[in-house]
Amino acid sequence: MKLNKKQLLKISISMALAGSFAAPAVYAQDEEQKDDSILEEVIVTAQKTEQNLQEVPMSVTAVDGDIMDEIRSGGSDIRFISGRVPSLIVESDFGRVFPRFYIRGLGNTDFDLNASQPVSLIYDDIVMENPMLKGFPVFDMDRVETLRGPQGTLFGRNTPAGIVKFDSVKPSQDMNGYAKIGFGSFRQTSFEGAIGGALNDNWSARVSYLHDQRADWVRNEPGLVDPSLALVNNINGDGDLEAYTEDAYRVQVAYEGDTFNALFNLHGRDLDGTARVFRANIIQPGTNDFVPGYDRRVVSYDGGNAQNVKSMGWSAKLEWDLDNDMTVTSITGYETVEAYSRGDVDGGYGASFLPWMGPGFIPFPAQTADGIPDHNQTTQEFRLSQASDSMFWQAGVFYFDEHLEVESFNYSDLTDVHTGYANQVQDTTAYALFGQADFYLSDETTLTVGVRWSDESKDYTAAVPLHPFGGDPVPPSSVNTSDGNFSGNISIAHVIDDETNIYARLARGFRAPSIQGRVLFGGAITVADSETVTSIEAGFKKELWEGRARLNSALFYYQMNNQQLTAGSGSANVNQLVNADKTVGYGFESDLTAKLAPNTLLTLGLSYNHTEIQDANLTVSPCGSNCTVLDPAGAIEGTVSIDGNSLPRAPRWMSNLILKHIIPLDGGDIVLSTDWAYRSSINFFLYESKEFRGDPLLEGGLRIAYETEKWAAGFYGRNITDQDKLIAAIDFNNLEGIVNDPRIWGVDFQYNF
């Protein structure tokens, strides 16, 4: 049964008013129409109302919870979603925390703990602004939606590139839950479970929990080179790396009444592990190949390594049903996080002025840590919406307030005593007024118009009470920024027939000024002015093969003015913010989902993203590690021009494949699945060099399971071809790289109730 847009909207609103917070990603058709060979409709909330994916006038990909569970087998953190949908990259120089998101090539490589990103992460209706909040574990999930292109009308803040939106499974009146335990490579052990159901006729609850731990898989062997370096064990435990223990929880309570609904959410995280492993001089000069003798499982450090993150938050979503099909929605959120991450940044031991050093040439030691001793974020949204036969509109206000304190430490020996200390304090206040309306010009054509006024101010102070090189303390220095801007979108969607929808969309996004103060080693406070982006997108969404397949594709072009970029350390060993005069990007995205047979499902994604920095006057300091720079010299001595370069961490080609086949047996099913993600080569920094590039990367996973209605047992593998590639680098000290995780195998068992 095919519903038109008005009918679907009315059903969606009726479900919401009845208290259906669960909003599953996939709804079955009427039983009399149900056919195992036909794809089910996918319902998303990309525009803050439930809609058929095929009728949303923008490029959106939704992945349901079952698929996510398979892809993240073996303790994968939030980076598991990287490359699993078109045009989306997620990476981190911190490990399991501080993920950095890129959509259509737009992201932010900044590693400072107050960095803002042009991709917004929304977790259960709450914007996670600080990068340490964005790494919250993914468990007991209903779906994740990736919204590509500017989302400046309806959502939070800082969305010029797009949104990644996670929605957990919500409480319901039905008693249900699961318990899952797993064991894998490197003594990995995990437990995950959830239970929920009715408390009475109006109240229901759901409790979810995750425990995950893994032992070290990287050996630290400085003592093999010089026995005296065995002192490292005093500050780094047994000297080994990549172990972690993580716990996370979520408690939700829902109320469902005739005219009032409420959903309360309490959640938290506790991570104790090691930071990202940096590897000194693993790149051969003049190439991006590994040096002879490189071993992914061995490093030689003389510094400490530790990572601890604790976060907690709560939210309250309240909805009132008023007369005339009008709804008032209030969403209140509070988040707080404490963090500390320490690493041996030079990736080796010793230095050129000491009796020992290695691997390779280490010009000077670099061992630092960053922490968040105090943080809190408060958000509030009020929204009013109304549906009628001729239109659906929503309007509201949004408020954001954040207090953030950041500490930076320098260490110069094998003890826990720091020899340098800097602190930053940033207070951010933002508010917005927004509105959007869908006008039903006919049964086939809908016009959507949205606008948002955003205003944001920041008060920032940085100081260096303890200078790392014995200099005088640097007194506090303050910067204040403030800016406001209009953003919005206009789109038109048209139904050609029961199987084909087309749309066109013009959207504008905005990000307020950013501040960075990497002042510990003498750098100045830098400010990047506001950036704006204008995007044009056109696409079609079509059902094929009598409902057995679905193909969604989009073409896009955008121009970003004053793009905020991070110029890495380089030869100046200073991290700073800059603005590029103009950046352009264009490309396409395509999603195909097909029932190849009643028990065989294929998902295939493909995207192309061309990005180009256009600023003849913008120069940066290239590497301080004797790399082979490919860019021409800049007007300022010691710099190079990056005019015409692509954006960092922005592959041109990406593709993903998920293939799942079910073999029915008496009493249960054998489920076979495999997933693959490919990206083409990437440039690590704003400048180009032969060494600091990532080769094309193809990683795959598989799962073989036996499942019944009540229980399941599975065998899985991740990175099954054991790809060993450079995925990031550090450019100020030596030819230093970061590599991807090795192949893992494991088993898991699940009981459903």
C-alpha cells in the first residue's frame, strides 16, 4: 500500500501524539500486503518529524540497529560508521575518543579540546558539541541517520557540512530486552544488555548497559635498544599499549498519555585506557611506504601513555497535544565530561642531543597531555508544530550554554612530574530562532522553506603559569568573539509516479568564529572568522523491480566562504586557525538497497567528492620532519601555497557494500553477512607531500551466525584481510605515522526476551 505525503504525515503525527517515541527505522507494510521479496518502508526523522525516506528532499542515509550491531562487532567505537554510508569519514588522533567527522570532504582536523566541527553529532535529540562528548559508545541503537549538506534550519548549531544523528531504542509497553556476551582477539571481552517494558498503563522504562575491555596488542620495547630505558615501565604500567576498559549506561523512562508525552534519559560513560599510538620514522623518505623492519605490534617509547574519560548527561523531552493538530515540544539537555589523555608525541625514545635516540632521527623529545578538568553544557529547545491538509509547519527557539576548561601539560623525563603547564577557559552562549514549513502545492508537489537566525558569543582566556622551557610565566590573555547570521533552505519535491520522486534543494549553513590557544609552546591565540556555505543539490529517489529495490542518488555543488581550517604544527611547531577565502566542492552520492532474493539483501553505496581550496594568498608552514613537499613556495619565507589543494582527510571516491543472506532451517536460521568499505587516497595536511598521504584503503568484515527467536550464536571478523595502512601522521618532529587496527576474530552469544 503506497501512502501519499499527506497521509503519511498524518499517520506519523498521530503516532507521535499517541506517545510512540520508539520510532523504529523500518515499519512493516499491512499484513495482507506483506511480501518477503519487497523492501519495507524506511521512516526517518531528518526533518524532526517522521517521514518516509523516499519523500525527504535531501540526501539522507539511514542504517538500522541490526546492521550497526554487525558492523561494530569486536568492540568497535563510533568510528565503525566511517565509510559505511556515502561521503562520511570518521577518524581520530586520540583513539576511542574525540572522533572527527567529515561529510562531503568538510571537517576539521583540529585536535584542540575546544575545537568546533562543521559536522554536528545529535545523540537522542541532544547536540554533542565538545569533541570528547562525540565519542559516546554506540549500543542498544535503533538507527543512525546521516544528513548530508547544510542543515542550518532545524538543528542545533554548527551544521554547515551535515549531521550524524543517533537514536537509541526507546521504552515501550512491550516487555523485551537482550543480553549479549562476546570474546575476541587480544583477550577482548564484552557484555551488552537491555531490558524494558511497562511500569503501568502510562509509564514504561528501558535500561541499557555496555561493558567492553581489551588487552594490549602493541608492545613497547625501548629496553631492547638501551636497557636504561626500561624505566619507562614506572610510568606506563607494563609498557604496552592499546588496552582499554569501558563501561556505559542509559536509563530511559517514558510517559504516554492522551495529550501529553514525556521521555527522560540518563546516560554516562567511564573509559580507562591508552591514547593513540604514534610511531616514529615509520615512513620511508620520498614515499609513503613503511620502512624496512616496521612491525605494527611494536613501538619504542620513553614516555607515558594514558587516557581516561568520564561523562554524564540527562535529557527531558516533553510533548503536549493542543487543539487544531498543534504540538508543543520541549527538549532540555545537560552534558558534562572530564578527560585526560597523555601520549609520547614524538613516537620514539631519546633525542639528537642525548646518548640514544630512535627509531631513526628524533630531533627533540615531545611528550604532552591534554585534559578537561571542568565542563558542562546546557541546551534547551522549544518547538511548536501544526499539520493541516495544505501544509505542515514548525517553529521554535534554541539555546546553548557551555563552560569549558582545558589543561595542557608538557613532560620532559620518565616521571609523572610535568615541566610545563597551560590552561584555557572558554564560555560559549548561543541562541537561535527557526521556522520551516512544507507547503502542499498539490498531491504530487511539496515546497519546503526554512530559515534560522543564529547568534553566538565566546569569552576565551589562556595562560601559561609554568613555561616548558624555563621562561617566565605568560599571564592570562583574553579574546571575545560574537556573530550572528541567517541560514536556511528552500526545496521542492515532486512525485512523478508511485515509484519515483525527484527534488532540488538550495541550502545555506553557518559556523560562528572559532578560537584556539595552543599557547604552551609559545603559540599565539588565533581566531577563525565565521564561515558560511551555500549548497545546491538535486536528486531522485526511485523504487525498482516492483518494490524489490530502492535507488537514491544526488548531485551537489557547494561553495564555502571563509572556511575555518587548522594549519598543523609543521616546521613552526605551532597549531593555528586560518580562514580560506573560498572552498568549492562537487560530486554525487548514490545508495542502492535490493532484495536479490527473499532471503538475500544487498546494500551498496558510492560517492565522489571533489574539494578544492581557492585562496591565492593562503600559505602554511610545511613539515618540520624533512618530508618531500609538493607545493610551490609561498610569499612568506618558509611557507608554501595551498591554493588548489584538496581538503585534508577528504577522499574523492568512497564505496560501501553490505550483503546479507539467510538460510532457513527447522527451528532457526543461518545468517551470513559481509560488509566492506573503500576509500581512495587522502592527504593528511593542508599542504601536499610524498610522505604524508594515505593510500587507498579497503577494509572488510564478516559474520556467520545461527539465530532463533530467543537466542543467537555468531562468529565474526573485522579487517579480515588484515590491511596495514597509514591513516594519519604527525609532521613536526619526524616522519611519524598512525596506522589502522589489525585483523580481529571473535564469537558472541545473545539471548532475547
